[in-house]
Amino acid sequence: MAQGGKRKKKVETVFLVCDETGDHNYTLRRKMGGEKLKLKKYSPRLRKHTMHTEKKK
């Protein structure tokens, strides 16, 4: 029989913060390490798409 043990993957929770307002609009779970994310996402306060940068807790 195969072993039923599950391996836990190392993940971290990060926030995407709007560069213009500083609001924490999005939350992601991603693998540890790697480079900082910079994505164009929707900002509800400004009602338009703006650059969002990854920030840890």
C-alpha cells in the first residue's frame, strides 16, 4: 500500500497594497520566496485599475 502521509507545502499569506491609496485590497497565498509581485488590479476606492505591490503581514 502507498503511504497516506501528506506533505505540507510552504506557503505565505501576502497582501496586495494599492500604490496610490495604500489600501489592502487583495490577499494571496503563495509559495515562499520569489520576487515581489507588482500587478495592475482594481481599486474600489478610486474606481479604476492601479498598480498594486505585494506586502507581507
